[in-house]
Amino acid sequence: MLDRTKPASITLWDGRSIPRLGMGCWAIGGPFYAGDVPLGWGDVDDRESIRAIHRAIELGIRFFDTASNYGAGHSEEVLGEALIGHPDIVVATKFGFATDPVTKQATGAFASPEFIRASVETSLTRLKRERIDLLQFHLNEFDPIEADTVFATLDGLRAEGKIAAYGWSTDWPDRAARFAGRAGFLSVQHTMNVLEPADRMIALVEQADLISINRGPLAMGLLSGKFKPGDRLAANDVRSAAFDWLQYFRDGMVAPEFSQRLDTIRDLLQTDGRTLTQGALAWLWARSPNTLPIPGFRTVKQVEENAGALEKGPLPASTMDAIDDALQRARRSSV
């Protein structure tokens, strides 16, 4: 399935070859909450979001990833509006988390066949599409045995033409492995970046020839280099929340240990004139031919920087080795 002769492109389930870079649409959904706890990335300007999407398309991007709950559905709505007249763009979305679009509140996690089908219809309406290109199960730690019913439902939706392919957004290789042999199961979305290399998951996706969709490729913005120690994020930004999985940020500020690790590889990531962001994406391309990073964005400027990484391609092998050595030394010194 994957074209290993073109490091800057990837071949999809329908035979199309697209640049090996997508855009993640969590941030453009705007604020939503679990009670008072923020789940979005702060305030947004929908007009700028649409301009950014159009600019990404101009720069060759053909893959956008969203979810039914981002912004309580607002991300899908904005993306759907922006993609009118662009039927060739590949859209991936997710299901599993319910939200109220009026109150912007999370209302629970569900995986029954009835919920899945209703979620798909809602997503199709918001996205203004007749078919979802890639539908992903969003519940990271869902019981793998109970997930049999979930993926049987997705098989049915695929047979009906509602979806073209499906995958699981999970960081657990055993969960992905259970369904890797199914005809419609073609991707795993998981956390991966230069500070969190996801070695076990990459071994699985390469063995099963799946697409590795990399969420958090910039470590939730840390690898952009724009945050200085002591900088505090807005109260309605998810990175200000106290979630266990928020390892790169603590109390709305960059976690010192990760800031220090970035400092050890900062110059290496900027090899050949790359920005830090571009170096972080280039590391993912060099790490495996199966990777498809989806950095988030809210502005045209961010899209242009992300897409600019494609021109420079993967990091050289010598730089990859030097980064690995530097991070190993940093880990040893912190023990």
C-alpha cells in the first residue's frame, strides 16, 4: 500500500498518492469543555481558519484530520465549509465522544452501533459530504474484545458506501494489532514525535503495512520553539488543564524537563535551514516511510511553515543518529 520510493508522498487505500503531510483540525474547533475543564485550544477566528485551509490546499496538502467532538462539532463545520468545491481532498474524522453543540459540553463516550451510525450521519452533514474517506475510532483505551462490535459496524458502513476506510486512534499496539488484518482497517492514529518515538507502534504499522497518522507531531506546540520557560497559556486552552496525558505542559506552562530535552536537539532539528517545526516533521518522515504527521494549525502562517517542511524532506541519517545520541545522553543525565 505504501510507496517507499517517494519519501515525501504516501499512497492511500484508493491508489491516490498524496504528500506525506496532513493538517490536524482540533485547534480550529474552538473552545469546548468538560464542566470547567477546557478541551479545546482557545479562541479561534473562523475566517482565518478557512483562509488557512485554502492556503494548505494551494501548497499541496490533501489530507485533513478532525473529529466529531472537536469544538463540539465546530471543527467539522468549518472544514466542511472550507472544502466546498474541493471533492479531491481526503477527510479523516473520528467518533466516540459525544458533545452538546449548544453548551459546548462533553456529554460522554459511546461506541454502540446506534451511536456510531448516528455520529457518521452527523459528521457527513457537517462536512457536507456523501462519504467519509477515513473514519477513526476515537476511544484510545477501549476494550479490544468489545471493539469487535465496533469494527463490525464499520465494516457495514464501508459496505454501504458511507465510509471508504477506517482505523483506530489509539496508543496501544495490541489494540491496533487485533484489527490490522481486516480489509477496511488501514490506519492507526497515535502520539509520535522526536521526544516520544512510539517504537512499538511503528514496528506494528510497518509489519502490517498500515498508515501511521502522527498526532502531536510537534508535542502540542512545544517543538515549535515559540514557548519560553514561564510563558503561561490561556485558561481556555487544553494545555492549561491537569490531564495525566499532558506531559509536555504543566499548569499551563512548558514542563522544564521537556524544554531541556528540546534544547539538546534544537540545532540538529534546524539542519539545512529548517525551522524547529520543519525539523520535527522531517524527523518523523525519516523515522519511517509509513508516517503521516498531522500538525495542528490556526493561522495561514502556521500552515505555510508546516507545508514548507515538504520542500526539504526527511532529515539525513547522520542527523537522525546525532539526535538519538543527544536524547539518550539527556535521559541518562536526568536519572
